[in-house]
Amino acid sequence: MRWLLVPLLISAIPLPANSLPERFRSAPGEVAVLSYTDLSEGIAKSRNSSFREIIDLSPSNRTTKKKEPIGKKRPRFYLFKGDQSVPVGELVEAAKQIPGVAIAEPNYLGNLAYVPSDDLYPQTADHFGCAGFEEAWDIQRGAESVVVAVIDSGVDGNHGDLKDVLHSASYNFVDMNDEVFDDFAHGTRVAGIIGAMEGSETPDNTGIVGGAFGCQILSLDVVDSEGNVSAIHTAAAIMEAVAQGAQIINLSLSFHSNSQSLKVACDEASKSALLFASAGNENQGDTPVYPASFDSVIGVGATTIDCTTRAPFSNFNRLATSLVELVAPGQNIFTTVPGSVYDGVYTSGTSFACPIVASVAALIQAKYPNQSPLGIRNHLRETAIPLGAWAGFGKLSAKDALEVDLEPRLFVASVVVDDSTAY
């Protein structure tokens, strides 16, 4: 829903213009707003006319798989648009005056976490092999009951490997419609790593297979026409993923600004889903990256294709940071791209390590459908192979994660007969 408002001069006290480095940038003239109530009434009653447009990012008239618990308050997200010539600090202060606004902050912008490359590699990259997927698939494959949300740049729904696994509730949060075609060839790559379908119809039988093939992919597009990712669109998409019943949420994107709206969304979603986020590609371990640095999110770093060492671009843990929880192959990953083109689609970045870990979580979810998100998270930690502090709990082992029993079983270890009271 959109409100169009007549713009007038803002009477708030001027605040300094944003002078933060480029990586901490926000969208000019935009304010991200979180509320626990419908702001329609508050906006109507408010005399604040600082904004020319207010967009409710909660998709309307959509069928959700889950019903909201009675009395349960979930966050709602809004995008307030004002004059781009006005300092964003003034707009934030103006938004805070509207009744019902819980959080108002700049609409921070982030990046898709991949490393551009034009190199072609032989089609033998074995990212699933070194992570132990072949053995894992002997135990469990993906299930249609498992929904993996890919919050990204959209997915090519006509791709031969993906057309039959794309969830019907996929949605574009930027254009506010159901068109999720991938203009940036990023979300399609991520989706292919997770869910490219075995035995799909592709030219010359050249298709690939995803780590959790058989699951459903819920594509939620949060990337605008210029390739920007905004925190408020991402937060709204996370809550929509939960509403649509996604058990796994993949976030192959990153922000350097600590958006409180995004944190609330991640914390709320983690109660019913597992969230994975790429750790970023700056080859650093000193600066937090979000949402990977949130406690409610599993941050994923990248190894080389043989799973032995850190990929040279991947962010990592230093003594003062806990950015990376798990690592997986993120270099020279072969995957799908829009248009069913298969030549030269090797790609690198923590963006593509992240869905490899998410794929294993989806397999565990299929094997143990009643297991809690925390239970699966702890299991991934416990079955990881240590590589050093830089890698958190270590490198992903799909084989061990599926071979090691997750559900506790009652068994008799020994029998002791106490006959001291016999008579």
C-alpha cells in the first residue's frame, strides 16, 4: 500500500549530513521504518508532511501458509520517501514523530556478496564433493516440504533447472509485484546451488543439480534496477519468508551499517527458521558485516574449492569479531544463470558458499522435519571440521551432518542390580 503526500518544508532542527564512508551509504531521501501496528491511522492523524510517499512493504492480499498467533505482534516495515535534497537525519527525526513508529533510521544500502570474474574453468569444480554431498545424498535428498527462501535479485523462473521448483508465492519487494526475473544473474546462481532439479529438461542434458534438489525455492527480490540492496526491503522479505513457511532463509548479501530494522527481522525470523548470510568479500576480519554478524544469523565464509584453506577474498574472524560461524567452498563454483546459458558460469564469493551451507540445513530439515532451528544450527556446528579460529566452528561437512544422528535415542548402557534391600 502507498500513501502519496504533499511535500512541505521540514521544521525539524537540521542535523549534519551523512559523511560516512561509501560502504555505509544510505538511499537519499529515504527512511526505513518499523512498527508493530498498522501505521495507516497514525499517518492520517499526523500533521507531518515531510514525506511525499509512504510504502507499506507488507504484501497485501497474499495467501500465507502460516497463520499469525492470536495476539502476536510481528514487525511491519515501511519505506518513507522524502525530498532527496533534505539531509536524511532530518527525515529520520520527522518519521519518529508519527504515532506508532518504533524504529526510524536511514534506509541503508548493501551489496550482493560475489566476486566478478570472466575466467572460464574446466567443468570439474567439485564444490559438492569436498563438502561431502555425495555421501549425504545417499542418506537424504531434498524434500518438497522444505521451503528455502532466497532473498536476492530474483530467479529466472524459465530456467530449465529451476522452473519446477520456484515457489508460487515468490515476490518482488522493490516493484511490489510477482515479477522476480533476475536482472543481475545473482539470485539465479544462488538458487541453482541450492535447488537445481535433478533430471530436469535442459539443452543437451547440460543441467546441474543443487545441494538440496527436491526442495522449493521461494524467491524474494530485494534488488533495485541499479543493483542496490536496501535494508528495509530485506527486512520485509525476511518476515514474508516466515509467513510463507520457509524453514531456511539464504541471504547472500551484506551491509556495513547496523540496521536495527534488519536486526529485529532476523531475530524474529530465527524463532521459526534458520538464517544464513554471506560474510562478505573484503578479505578482512576487523569490521562487522550484517546480517552475518547478528547472533540470530549464521555467518558463512568461503574456502578454496578443495575446502582446505580460506579463499583469498573471504572475510574471516579475528580475535575481536565473530563474523564467521561456518565455511564452505566459495571459489570457482559452477551454477545456473538466467537464460539457460551454461558456458562460463563459474563464480566466486561468499555469496555462493552461503547457499552450500543452507543446502545442508535443508537436507537436515527434510530428514528431521520436527527439529527446531536451534537444534539444526547446533548440529551443523558439532559436525563441522575445524580449520582454525578464522573459520568459526569450521568447514561444513554434509556427510557428517547427515550421518551423525541428530535426534536423541534412549538406550540401555548398563544394568546394575541393587539387592541391598532384598528380603
